Amino acid sequence: MSETSKNSAVCPGSFDPVTRGHQYIFDVAAARFSELVVTVMVNPNKKGLFTIDERVAQLTAVTAHLPNVRIATWEGLLVDFARHEGIGTIIKGLRNSVDFEYEIPMAQMNRDLTGVETFFMLTEPTLAHVSSSLIKEVAKLGGDITDFVAPEIKTALLNKLAE
Ligand code: PNS
């Protein structure tokens, strides 16, 4: 593994859509790694609200101020993406103990499979209740999501729901 890839990390997720909670994690992680690869994990069995291309465009927009962030997509095991890119660190945000319980087996499995380590970050406390699925539900039912997503994501979500 090269010096550069040693200091690279991957932040994986569905990002359907990206929230301010995700953005907080990107900002903090990008300041601590030489490169952060935000990767949309493609799950062929799960049809999201936004297409993968739309999610990539949204992630590109909300990380435009971070020169060391790159957006990627991957279908398959996350550890295979990490190996493909020569990345040894996965970044995951934790909002609460439910996230923790859900993430621990995946982190252990990913370590067992390839030795890739998972670093956990606490989310911004004011965003600990924010999830993509809750945002979609609130928006569908006419609630105001301004505080929880970037303006361009709010517009994209309202447009999508109006289709
Ligand atoms: O945003 P999400 O949906 O909570 O992200 C979960 C995700 C996509 C990061 C996780 O399900 C994942 O890593 N999937 C890729 C497939 C994989 O590697 N599965 C084995 C995990 S041990």
C-alpha cells in the first residue's frame, strides 16, 4: 500500500439522499485524511428514490468545497472496493446505540475479510435524529426539511416527489 492510499479513507453509504448528517462526517473526515472517497454502494435488490447517477451528482454538489473528496460507486462487497482502491480505512458515522449495534458486525466482518479497519465518528448531536429515510417520509407528508438537507437536495427531493 502506498503512502497516499494509507491516508485515504472510504465513506460508504446509500445516500438516498445525502443529508446534513452525512455532510458533517465528510467535512470532519476530509480534514483528517489526504483523500476521502465517498462511495455510493449499489444494491440491485433495493430500488431507491434517487437513481445512482442522481445521488452521485448530489454528492458532487455538496462536497464541491472539499478538494480531496472524490465520489465513486460500487456494486458488491465494500472490502473489494477498498482493495481495488488500495484503501485501508472505512469511515462510518454513528448517531446512536442502534447504529453502533448495526455497524459492529459489519466492521468485524470487513476486518476478517481483508484487514480493512473501520473508524467510527460521532455525528453532530443536533443531527443525531436525521436519516435519509426519515427525511423522505417528512418531505412526502409535507414537512419542512430545510434544516436537514442542503438547499439543492431539498429542491431535488421536492421535485422528485412531485413527479
Ligand atoms: O447508508 P446505508 O444504507 O446505511 O449504508 C450501508 C452500506 C451500503 C454501507 C452497507 O450495507 C455496505 O457496506 N454494503 C455493501 C455490501 C457489503 O460489503 N456487505 C457486507 C458488509 S459486512
